[in-house]
Amino acid sequence: MKSKVFIKPVEGNLTECVKECFNQFGGVDSFTKENVFLKINATSSDLNSITKPEVVVAVIKAIKEANPPPKNIYVMDNAAVGGFSRLAFKVGNMAKKILQAGGIPLYLDEQKPVNVDFNGKILGKRIPIPKVLHEKLILNRNDNAYINIPVLKSHVMCQVTICIKNQHGLLYDNEKIFEHQHIDEKIIDIMELFKPDFHIVDATSVIDYGPFCIDNTYCHEMNLLLSGIDPVAVDTIGSKLIGIEDVKHISLAAKRTFGTNKMEEIEVVPSLDLINKHKIPLHWQGNPIDIPDKIKIIEGKTKGCITGCGTLALALGLIAMNKEKINPMVGICGKGFDTKEMDQYNGPFLIDGKCAVAELKDYFEIRKRKEKIKVYYIDEHLDLAAMMTCGRKAMGLGMKSAYEKLMPVGLAKILGMQISSKLHGGKFLGAK
């Protein structure tokens, strides 16, 4: 039997469109139990980058019409590293709209942890996960439904982020950072424990050079919903809709028998022709941001890996974007360096990644004893929070610059939400 993927152009009432997504696979009653957990994509403070509140509300309304209706509908996520979920759920009044529709926001970064053994190829140790997920979606899985509502986006590290990649948001920040250079293999390990019952993809708009919307010009209207039971098949069709083929984690998921990525084994309903009709080619490789001349990037003979420290230039470009005044700085990543090149610069220096830190720390510590230079070390393959914090400090930018895109919310409100989140158990990472 072929894996079915339903492509639904959004026309008229959004809740009716969502109901049609369920109806293609036996109806909403087939995917509701005592409790329903909806995993959205709420990674950032930008409305273009997250599952649209309107889509989330439409799914809640459709689920509430199930017979019998579920006791609780939880809407959950853990924001990107260094962020916090309360703020992401503030975008577009997400939390308020969820409550009004009858759902319950569930901030995963504020939940008590419990250690779980993944027995994975990358997650080969016991790691903490939110206790509520362990109780409801592992120990008592038969009593709880799990529905995945990701966004269709390109991804500068993982090529695409759709159904499979969305599971990375179930982890806490430290565990997201852990072995990020092997992110493709890592998210497959997560899928061994967390298998959604159903997937509804928000493709109402898609983002180029994602997962964050760098600029509004990179956001394109597609006006579709995708749905299916097989996450590999859904991701395969979603990838084709944005013109990105041969995605590593999709192939790995197929090999681990989570579904099929073979087109001859996928039935696209109502027609395969919808792919070409709605296709919007996107990009994931390259740097879409002009790096200011004041920022010097030095890479070793072996460049930084694309799923790790190789994102340094993009991160620094994002920090400096639209800033009139920044201090000169040097960012370094990769391995296999000629330190003579670094001798000509006075810093500040940002040494990003385990390989670069291991190779260059002695060199810079000797220089620090002789010269008055500032050096920031990030001893992880990818720590976005530390990259953004160290980069901001190296450029001489204050805290306000880190929240410029959030100013419509108000810095005072942001700080208030951080305090509230910490009181509920939330933790925030940054440079030490």
C-alpha cells in the first residue's frame, strides 16, 4: 500500500480545510484520545518563522469536534536555543488565541525533566526530556494522541525543516546543542521515541534561507496545507515543493523504516500535478547576508561543518545586520590554521567550535599574556546562544541590539516574561 500525502490549497474557511486534511485519513476521530498534544514550530519571535496562530487555532477547533472530544488539547514547543517559549507564544497573540480556542499552551522549556535512555546512534546516553512528554507520550502513549504541525521551510543547516526536523524542539537547549554537527542523525534518534500519529504542515507561506526569516523578502506565499501519517512521505513531497532534493535526514529516516521517500511508493492526493503548480524553489546553501568589512572571518584548511561552526559567518552577519556602528572583530572556525594570519589582527576574537578552540587556545592564551586582546571561546560545535552573545559583545553592541526585532513587544515586557518563565523553571543559555 502506498503512503498517501494530501495537498490542500487553502480556500475559504481554514478550519474546514483542516477538517478535510483529517477526513482524507479517516476523520478527526481517528486521531484523538483522552489528551491531544500538538507540536508546533515556535522557534523564534518572528511571525513568518513559526506555525501560524490561525493554523493552530483551526486544528484545535477541528479536534474539539471529535466524538468524543478530548479532555485536553495541549499546544507545545521549546523555542530555539537561547530563546524562551513564552516569548515565541506571544507572537501573533498565539498563547491568547490558543486559550480562546480551548487549547492549553505548554512551554516545554519550563517543564520538569526526567532522564531517558534513547539508545541512539548519536543520543547514546541518558538525557533529560520534559517529564510530561515521558509520562504522556512514552509511558502512557495509548491514552494520548500526538499531532505534529510544523512549518515548511528551507534550513541553512538541515536543508529543510518539516515533520522530522520539528521533533528536535522536544529537547531542552543543552540537548539541542549536544552533537549538533550530527543533527541529521540526531533527529532520527529522537523519532525512535517520539512518533506523531498525524502530520499537518503549515505551508501557507514558506521561508528561504530558513529556519528564521532573515528578511521579509525571503518569505513567500504558498497557501497550502500538507497532511499525512507517514512523516517521510510528507517531508519528501514538502521538499519537492521547495525544490530541495536528496535531504540527508529524510533518507536516514527512510532507512530506519519510519516511512518511504520513494515517489513510486507515495500517492499524492488529489494530484501529483499540484507539486509543479505550487512549487517555489528555495535555497539552503550560501550566505544571504552581506558581511560588513569590519568583520573578518578566518577558516582553517578544513572549513567549519555546515551543521556546526560553519554557520558562524551567518550568525555574525545577522547580529551586524542594519547596524550603523560596530567594532571590528575576527571570527574563527574550522581547523588547520596558519597563526601568522591571525598575528596581524588585534581582535576581539571569537573562536567558534571544539576543533578551533582545541587548536588555537594555547596560541591565544600566550598572546593574551603579552597583549591586551579580548578572546571569546565557544567550545561547542554549534551554540547559537553563545554565538549571538559573544558576537554582540565583540562588536560592542548592547543588550538592546539583541532585541531590536522584538521592540514592538517592548523590552520591559520581554524581561518580565523572562522572569515569569524562570519562576516556572525556564533556563536561558548564553556565553560564559
